[in-house]
Amino acid sequence: MALAYSPTLSEDITMSDNAEKRAAPRFITPEAYADCLEFIRQAKAYIESHETAPPPDLSLLLTDARHGPFTDIGLTAGLLGRPLVSFGLTDRKATRPRRMDPTFFAGFRLLVGLGMGADLHDNGKGQSYLRLDIRPYGAVSHVYASRILWDAQPGQQVRGSGGFLDHRYLVHEAWAVRAETSLREEGVGLQASGAGREEALAAALLDFKHHAGAAGLPGTAAEYVAAIRSAFEMSDREHALRSRQSEPDAAE
């Protein structure tokens, strides 16, 4: 069963200038919040009943695009032959957009929608990795978007897969999960594996409790986190399905 979105793709986004980067509103708007929730609902219906439900409406992800870490949000075909969300960041190091699969982006946009900080960490080798700031809520300071994407656990490292997709592609194909024990056996120097998806969701729960009123968002913190989790888990399922379809005997 193929997951085949059929959107009308716009041209790739144009990065905003520095004045626009400084002016981005802090919180997601109620309209954009509602549209992200509707996208997640449609995506869930699509993946669970492909033959009867229409594909989710990708335009729902573009409502009131500028807030928090985002300067622009658009759609692009990317290098993978499927629609990706392309977005600019307020971090001045972000001279080119990042890309995510739509379902993962829907959850990610909600995750950072209520003030969670995001920046790029430069590894000193010409690569800058997107990470989220969760310092207000515990001893852990940051969680990398790639670890959220892969739901990496303690003792696991998420590293570039070495293919044709670079660090700006936050899609499963661009990254691989490796056990720290095997990396050390190969002589790779490592830092601690760090936080992951659950720590980010815990921070989002507190963000909703602290800021949802000021942002004018309806519902409860539990519903907010459940929507984000649902989007991430559906993204995992979509990746698993694509992986099975790419196997040599998938068509037999």
C-alpha cells in the first residue's frame, strides 16, 4: 500500500531577511494550531484507511507560517520524489531552509509552537544541527531534532546516514541510529547521547500549561501532547511503510 500525497507544490521558499527574523511572533496562532490538528486528523485517517480516506491537505501546514523559530514555511518536492515541508529559521546561521516530511513537521510545529527555543549547533565542520532548548524544565539543556525524529533512546546515537541527503534534511533517510557500544568499538569519540522525544514532549506539556492562555489556544495540555505524539508516531509508521516498499521483494 503506497502513501502517495498529491499536493500542488509551490516553488521552494525564499529565506527572510534579518529584519523579518527579528519580528517573528512568539506563539503559533489559534488558526494555525487548529489547522495542524486537522492535518494530523486527516493524516491518521489516511494512513489507517488508505483506500477510503483522501490524503491530508498539505496547505493546512502553511497557515500563519511565521512564529517562534520559523521565518517561512513552504512545500517542495525535494530530492526524494515526495512532498516535503521546507522552512526557514530565525537563527542567523540558517542561510538555507531545513526540510521535513509533512506528518513529522505537523507535530514539530506544534512542539515549538508555544515558545520552545530552537537554534542551530555548529559542529565546526560546516554542518549545523537543529536542536530545541528545554532548559527551563530540567537539567538537560537541549534535544536534537534528529533524535526526536528517530525516537532515539539512551545509549543510541543518531548520525548522518552518509547518503546524498545532508544535515538540512530532517527525514528518516538522512539519519541512522547506532548503538554507542558499537561506535566506541570502532574508535569513534562520543558525547553523551542526550535527551530525546520523551523529554521534548515533557517540555511541551509544560509550555502549554504556561503559555496556552496567552496564545489563545483551546483544549488541554494532555490533548496538545497527544496530538504531537500522534504525528510523530504516524511519521514512524510512514517511514516503516516506505522501507518495506523499497525492499527487493516488495512488489512480489
